[in-house]
Amino acid sequence: MRTIRTTIIAVSATIITGCSAYANEPQTIASNQTERELVFADEFNAGELDRDAWNVVGMDFWVNNEQQAYLDSAETIQFADGVEGADGGALVLRPVFKPGVDTLAEREADFISGRINSRDKVEVTHGRIEARIKMPDAEGVWPAFWMLGRDQWPGTGEIDIMEYVGETDWTGVALHGPGYSGETPIVNKFFFDDGTDATDWHVYAVEWTADAVLFEVDGRLTYRATKPMVENYGDWRFDNDKYLILNFALGGAYPFKTNRIEQPYSGMPQSTVDQIKAGDVAMYVDWVRVYAPLGAGEK
């Protein structure tokens, strides 16, 4: 596993905070034909989770009427070599049908799954944040790659870099904050071109500045949310530290609002349950990378 993290970055904008047992020297590599300072990367090549960079969320977490319980387990958070199209190893977040395991009485989920975040370990303000991800073909799943601030939601802002509800021809993006949370107007769907879909490998990214969040798929601009757009609805809350999240949810609010499936689970049909039971549903993440803002460190 390759993890690059700096303790202090001496530029005007805060880029990343946290301590590291790894190399402290910033590196520059080409990104979109521009030299960028790489301030954090996890290539998921070591076969185990880097717990200096990532936290694992447990069963006490529940939102959005999701149909899974999160569990820190080798069943739900895995690593694979030899995945077709991956560069080295890959993180695998896998939902599992496991009735009777959930310990949260008010939920009683029949599924377990994986969710990791970088809170208090890798936190970012502005820059380029990207991940290379491959999705399953399974209606009503809800995997995502996104960012949150550390205080009460939605006051410190949310950036949804990629959300997927199992309709293979599109993925979604959104910003949430005070006055534009939940049914946010700052939202967009990206529909793939013919010949590809969400089950192929794609790089999902944001260019995050003091004035805008630009969403990209494979280097292609798909949506631009600007500070003036957001301030039609509420305060701009995208000048503070945010941490990274990768998770695999099942059913719940967003899938249900898309497909209106009620049985056997909210937002998730029996066909997907059968796929999960067969072990055919997973989110693959080739790597996650964070770059300094364009021009950072220039004199």
C-alpha cells in the first residue's frame, strides 16, 4: 500500500492535516496534463486496510433508512489482486446477507456491509480529490465516494463525488449544506456514453476551490457548482476541512426515490438480494488520490 501524507503544508490554503509514519516528502505527478502535488494516496496494494489513514464505521451508525448494518469484518472490507482492469490491488466493499447479526434493535438489518472514512486522519480543504471505481450491476444498491465536514450535518457541508443506485447508465453528484440539504437543488446526474457504463472502471473526481466545486468523470467536466449558485439557498460551507468516505449502502432513501421498490426491502428488489447471496455484488476501488490546488506552492 502506498500512502503519502504531509504533516504541514506551507501554502496559503490548508490542504491536508494528519500525522504519518510514511514518507513526508511531497511528490508531484502528472494529472490531466498538469503537474500537481500529490499530498495523499492509497493504492490499496498491501492487502489490508491502512488504519493510519482510515477508520471503519460500525453497527451503531444508521441513516436514510438504509437496509444494511456496517461491520468491521473481512467479509465486508476486503482486498483483491488480479481484478481485471485494476492497477495492482483493489479495495473491495462487499454487502453480505447475514440476518441476525445486527445489534441495533430499532433497525434489525438482514445485511452487513463496509464503510470507511478518514476523519481526523486525512482531511482536505481544496484541491483535487479522485478515486478509480468499478460498480456492480445491481438495482437498489447505494455505494458512494464522498466528503463531510466534522461537525453536525449539514452545517459544515457535504460533497458527493459519486453516488450510484444501481442504474448502470448514470451516477450522481451533489452538494449539501444549510438550506440545501436532503432534497438539495445542487445535484446532477451524469449519463454515460454508449459503450460504457458504471460497471466499467471510471475515475470520479472533484476540483474543489474557494469559489466552486467542479465534478468530473474520467477527466470530463460533468457539473459545476459555484459559490453564487449555492448562496441562492444558504451559506457556502466549502472552505473547511472535510474527510473522505467510501461506503456501500443498500436500499433506503435515494434508491427508493428512484425506483419506488418496496419489497422485499425498501429500494431493493429480490433480484439484487439473490445477487448478494451469490456473492456477486461489490464496489471495487483501485485507488484514492488527493492533490494540492492548482498553483499551490508557486511563487
